[in-house]
Amino acid sequence: MTPRQAFFACLQRSPPALFEAALWIAVEHDPAVEPEVLLHNFKELQQRVSSGLPMLPVSELGQPLLRRMNDLHFAQDDSTPLRPQAALLNKVLERRRGQPLALGLIALELARGLEIPMVGVNFPGHFLLRVPGADHLLDPCGGRRLYPNDCRELLQRQYGPNMKLSAEHLVTAEPIHMLQRLSRNLRQLHLANDDNLGALIDAERVLEIGNATAADYLARASLYQRLDCPNAERFDLEHALLLSDDPIQRLRLTERLGHLPPNSIVH
């Protein structure tokens, strides 16, 4: 079984094995990564977190769990430029530094093992967590509570004052959506660090997961352009054109397709 096949096998379990699936993503970028070893070692981390939690009902342990992670030096990676190690779970576990989503995936796995109710929220620009039924969200980078006004400020700080908070920003994320977001994060990080082949691995996974957007096809098309693969680039541009509702983008895609050489057949 290839790492990609193992990744999808994790998603097909009931319930999906979210954390293990994310580890198989790391294997795609480094064959030396051993998910079974990491899962075994993770139990030790779970015990260390558990030993420092207060004696409270499990429904009240979401924030203490995140605070305990912070005590153990898990924190947001604020390196500049940010590198793929901020999103690859094996590296985040090793360095205890990562993007909010990577820290959130670790927190969700700890919560699952300790039977603490917690879900992910694909908030724009900064992944968040929620204890079901709570009137606030939680920042995986330290455990800060975020009420609606805090969420509004966070959104506008990242996207400008015209960005309005909506109910869809606060919806519980399914495992497949979290893993697609992780794949997009890695695609961008590999691209920003001039690793085109690494970015291509992630771009392909994004599309294979399903429900890809025009932007996802455009991202892979740009990678194929860098790698001088015009036939593959044309394929993705045509799919982006079919998915795009923006007339200006459609015009630009049509022009870009017109500049590509005709499809060649390889015998």
C-alpha cells in the first residue's frame, strides 16, 4: 500500500482516523517517517498532558488541555519565512512548533484519546477548535477563548474591515475538510520554499480528495508551468475554466490557454 492509499484508507474508517491520515501525508514527503512509531510515542505525550489536567468534568477540559499543551511548549511557529515543517505533523511533534491547523490536529487527537469532547472549525486564515455546546471557540495556539467579537476582529485583522463574519465560518469541520486544508497549506509552503515537486504532491492530493475549486486546479496548473509540462497545464486550466464563475478570470484563462502549444500525443 502506498502512503496515498494508506491516507485514504484512514479516511474510510469509521470514524475516520484523522491524525493517522495526517501522518501518512508526512510519509509522502519523507519515506523515513514511521506512523506506527509516532502513534506509539504519542501515547506518552497523552499521558503527560493527562497528568497535568485539573479534576473537572470532561466537557470543561478543552481549554485546560490546550493550556497544558502550551505548558509543554507547543506553540505557533512564527518563523519567517515559514517552512513546510510547520505543517508536517512529524516535524511539529518533534519541534513543538506549527501552524494553528497542525497544533489543532494534535489537540484533537489528544482530546479523542482522553475522551474530551472537541471539534475543529475551519475558520478563515486561522484554524480554531470548539467544545460542542460552548458559546466560544478556542485558539489551538495556547487555548485563548474567542467569542463572536473576537472572531470578527481576527477575521478583519487578516482580511480587512470589509470581511464580514458569517455562520459558515463557524461550522464544524469534517475530517476530510481538515485534511484538504492541511494539503493546501503544505502546497503553499512547499511552493514558497521553491520545492515544486513537493508542492505537486500536495496539489494532487487536494484534487484527489474531491470538491476541488478553480483555485486548486489553477495552483496545480502553475506548478506544471514551472515544471514545463504544457499538456498537464492545459488539462488543469480547462478544468479551472469550467469551475470559474468570474468572467474576468474566465477571460484570462482563455487567453492563457491560447498561448499554450497544441496538445501533443506521445507514442
